[in-house]
Amino acid sequence: LLLLGAVSTFFVPAQIVTLRTVTPLPGLMSANALMQQAMQIARIFTPALAGILVGWSGARPCYVFDSFSFLFSASMIWTLVISRRPAAAPNDGNVLKRIAKDLQASVKFTFTQATLTFAILAMTVGVFAVSCVGPLIAVYVRDELKSGEMAYGVINCAFGVGMLLATVAIVRFARRRSRSHLILLGLFIMALGILLMGAVKNAPAAAIGLFGMGVGVNFVLISGQTTIQTQTPVEMIGRVSGSLWSLMTSAQLPGLILSGAVIQRIGIRYEFLGTAVVLGLMAFLGWLALPREQTNPAAVTEPERSLAE
């Protein structure tokens, strides 16, 4: 798991860079939405497939099958032709010094761009909120709703359905809204969904709340990633996306740890309400901090409209 996590740290930023390199700028929102859509479809059907394989052959062959799926993915990626200008050869032979210099340049660039900073912080807070709420759903269904496995399956599925539908809807929303506006909207929808789960204690409200949470988090992630790809110079996308992935991964850890500690003191429903307040506060601060033109509807070019269609 440690090695898998380390390799993934390289993979995700490279994926973001590749999408930016091979996709025309007007089509980036559609490409990111399509990538998220494929991931959500896989997450919906993979658990059922895993259950069938485990029942048929046991757990160990599943790991072998999974290894071959990575090899198949690598063979497909190997066929990609990516044209880019070679980087200039560094004069300094000190690797650690070059890494520190690259990191400094990434941080300096990121935090001097208000929209870029907001996109990264919003994605980090969104992932933090999911890590606070997600692990508690089973306990919430059992202890608060007094329901069983069937209710848990239906309620939990609503989150995946919300994420999937968001990937379809976001391109149409992007015709009349800026990406910053969509990030604010996503944070607000997430806050409302989690607030509903904390305020109303029944299964339909929980399903609607998780559905809204799924819609909101994908609005934040897709719009934020597209913002990073379009507003960052090509030569710095790898550094900025690497920093983003590190922040998002780090945000999951305190969410997982705090979610268990907090509910011991205040209960699950108040933990949900607190998470909703954090998301709402982030959306409000973003609305105040962003330049006014960033929250106004953005014009959509004809190439973007045709690609969206």
C-alpha cells in the first residue's frame, strides 16, 4: 500500500499534465468531466465485479487480476504521443537544491494568483469534508437511522449517482458560469447536502444529502482541476498539480482521524453540521476574496460550445 500510494503520487500529476498537453484549451472542461465520469462508472461497477470474482476464485487471484489491469493501463498509456518542448538542461548538479528551487517557484506562483489559490484550497477542503463524512455513513445509518444493510447500500449509492450526474451537467453549467462560480456552487451544494443529513434524521434525507454531496464535490474537483490547467503555465503544471495532490492526500488524514474523535464527544449529527459550516464558510470567503469578474458568467466560445455538445 505504501508503494502504491507513492507511485500514485507521480501518476495523478502526470495525468493532469497530459490532459492539458493533448487537449485544446476550450475542451478541457469536457475532458476532465469525461475522465471523472469514467472513474465514477468504474467505482459503481467494480465492487460488484470484485464480489463475483472473490466468490468464484477467492481473494488472492483478484490481486493478480488487478496487477494485470495496471499492466493493461500502462500498455495503453505507452501508445500516447505527447509533443512538448524539452526542458533546458540544469546547470546545477545538486538534485535537492533543484527540487527546493522548483518547490519554491511553485508555491510563489500559486499563492500570487487569487483564483488559483482558491481553486486549490477549495479542492483540499472538499476532499477534507468527504473524508470527514464518508467513513461515518455506515455508523450513521446503523445508530441514527436505525436501518440495516439495504438502506446503507441505497443511501451510499446516492453519492456515486450524484458524482456521475455532475460530470454530465457541469459542461452545460459551464456555458453560463465561470469556473470559479462553479467551484463556489459546488461548495455550497456540498454544504447543503451535509447540513440536510445533520438536521433531518431519516433515510430519504440522507440519500438526498449524499446525492447533493456527490454533485457538489465533482463540481469542485472538475472546475478546480480545469482552472489549474488553464491558468498555470505549461512548464509549471507538474509542480503545481504535484503540490495540489500532496495537499489533497494530506487533507484526508486529519479528516479520517478527526471524524472518529469528534463523534465521540459531540455525536455524528453535530459533526455533520460542523463540516457543513466549514464548507459554507469556505464558499463565503471565496466569494469575498475572488475578483468580481471571476464570479460573473463567463462567455463561452463557439469551439467550446461545439466540444461540449
